[in-house]
Amino acid sequence: MEYHYPIDPDWSTHEVIDVVEFFQLIEEAYEKQVKASKVMEQYKKFKAVIPSKAEEKTLFKQFEKQSSYVPYQVVKAAKESDGSQNISLKK
């Protein structure tokens, strides 16, 4: 895929890594499958960088526009699972 992750230049290197790893898991959930517990673990790291729900929605929309992958759907599926399940949203 040829697109860019939504990144804020004010974030630290560690914060950028956490956000990029989260979005990579979203990709993986659509292209293959990923453990729900891993999504939730990375989502917690993402929320440490982006605590605002409004900012989260903005980043999710930016990522969806670039990639056509919907982060909200992946997080929702992970929350609804028991944590040990693999989730996949293949199109």
C-alpha cells in the first residue's frame, strides 16, 4: 500500500512508534488476522498518546481515507471478543 500514517510532528519517537504499530495492526486485521488481545494492548498505547476521543476520531478518519481500513471496526471487534480470539475483517 502506498499511503502515509497520520503522524503529529510534535510526538516523540516513542509515541510515533506506538501510533504506527497500532495502525499496522489495523492493516493486519484486514489483510490477515490478529489476536484481539494484541489489538487491545496496542490500542492502550495509542490512547496514551491520543487520550482525546475527538483527536482519535480525526486520526481514525484520516487513516481510513488513506487506506480504506476502518480502525473503529477493528477495535470494536477486539473489545467484543474474549481477548484470546483472532480477529479478521478481510474484505
